[in-house]
Amino acid sequence: MEQTDLDFERIDKVGTAQFFISEDDQYFKKRVAGETEILTKEFKNLQRANDIPTIDGLEFIRPVDVSDQYLITEYVDAESLLDFLSPEAYEQFGSRLRKLHQHGHTHSELQFNDVLYDGETFYLTDLGYLDEREPIHDLVSPKVGIEVFKIKQPWRWRLFDRCFDRFLEGYGHENVDGDHFDEFYNWYFQKRIDSYKDRDVLSWRFYLLSVLRKTGAIK
């Protein structure tokens, strides 16, 4: 039976994206309304990424099929790093990401919820912009993304911070240009705030977070 003929059950929906898993737990399907071009691009990026030199403990999800309506990849039994929230795992992932950068490649749209971890291997997904942005983007964009979850789950605030700190430790602080990081982070953070304006209940929380950062009340 072809993968396209399998029955899929929807397991999640985020914005215009819907996510499905096949009845035999072997395949994962993503459908994004009005994003035919980006799905095709991601499929090609995943094909290309699987030719990147092997990095122990780091893999890319294997692409299976694509159409004008969906992208199908292999399914792996793993948790999102944002669900795992282990400082040790974040440190390990940071060291592997550094090796990917040393090979001359960047994810370019990295978010921790798109990194899957099964206890041994990290799997990179959502590869719409492979190698399109400089390495600093792979450090800043997940930092801004994690702020969303800190707002949603303030009782885990310190744990989120510890995880990100260990991520940078694993990557190697000596490999991070602090001034460049801060400059790009402030730009990306403001861009994220603007994206929430007048359309999301998180908007006012992001503005509050911005004020707290500027006053030095939080890092």
C-alpha cells in the first residue's frame, strides 16, 4: 500500500497547519493551508539534508512524499524538546548543533518544539529554510520562541532558562558573538511582538516581557 493511500488521524492543529499520523504509526503528514510552495521546498530540503555528513546523535526526518496539499515524512517515536525539558538534553543538542554549523549548514528556522528527542538521537524537522540564514539565527530564534512558552507556563520559567543556558554551554559560549547575539535577539524579539499585534491574546504579555527585559528585571 502506498503511503498516500493510508488512513491518517489528525493529532494536532497549530494556526493554519494540521498534523496527522498514519494508522500504522509509520508516517507523519503535515498539511498547511495555502503553503504548497513551502511544503515542496521543505521536502527538497529534507532530501538534501539527508546527504549531510553524519553527526552522531543528530538526524533529519526522512521525507517520503509531497503533493500540493501535504508533506509526508517518517514518524519517529520521540518527544519535542519543549516537552522533554531536560537541561542535560539541551546541552547535548547544543553540542550537536555546533557540529552541524561546523559542517557549513544551518537549520535557519530552528524552534525547540521542532526538535524531537528519543533519549539518544535528536531529529530535526520543519526544514523550510535550510542553509538560508547564518548560524546565529539558530541560536536566537529558539531563544525568542522559548519566551512564548515561558509566558504560557510561567511556573516553568526558571527551568526554561536553565535549559537554554545549558544549550549555549553545549554549543560553546566561545563560539557565540555576544554583541551580535543581543543585537539580533532584540530585532527578532520585536518582530515577534509585532506579529502578535491585534490578533493574539499573547500580545500584551509580550509587551510586558519586553518592558521587563528593558528595565533589567529579567534577562
